[in-house]
Amino acid sequence: MSATKPNDSITAIFLNILQTSRFLVDEVIADGEFHRVPLADDSPNERSGTYILSLDNGVPIGGLWRGRTTSQWYLWELKSQQCMSDTEKMHRKSLIKKMNAYSVVN
């Protein structure tokens, strides 16, 4: 029997959020990079959904963006800002800045 890693639970939670939001994904890549994926209402070969998930610095944070229906990111955080260390807050701010820059370009 293999032990469940804490990150496995976090990616499972985020995967459930994506699937509930009609993202057509079977797995989550938690590397802090953007991943374009199809949405349930996309045309064939279209990928108008984007997600990002980072597990760095002890603060799981991610976002999802439905490119055709919104111009804003839905931010997902496992930890409230009030409970974050200064390093975790800097990581959060950096990821949000990255997501906002992506929105402008795409």
C-alpha cells in the first residue's frame, strides 16, 4: 500500500474544481506554469481554458480562466492571506502578477 502525499490531495481538490468548472482535464500539472485545455463548450480542437497551480513555498495557489467567457482569473488558495508568512505572501503576489500578465496577452 502506498502512502498518499499531501500534494496528491491538493491536486485532487484542484482537479475537482476544474472539472466542476467544465474544464476537460483528467490530471493537474502543478508546476506553476500555464496549461491550455479544452472546455466542455469548446469547438473541436479549441482550448479556451487555462489553469495554473503552484505548490511552491508551502502555499498552494492556483487559478483558472475561461478565455471566451471571462477576462478575469478565478483565484484559488488553500491558505488565507492572514495565515501566510511574508515569503508566502510574496509568492502569492508573484503568481497573481503572472496571471494578470497572461490575461493581457491572451
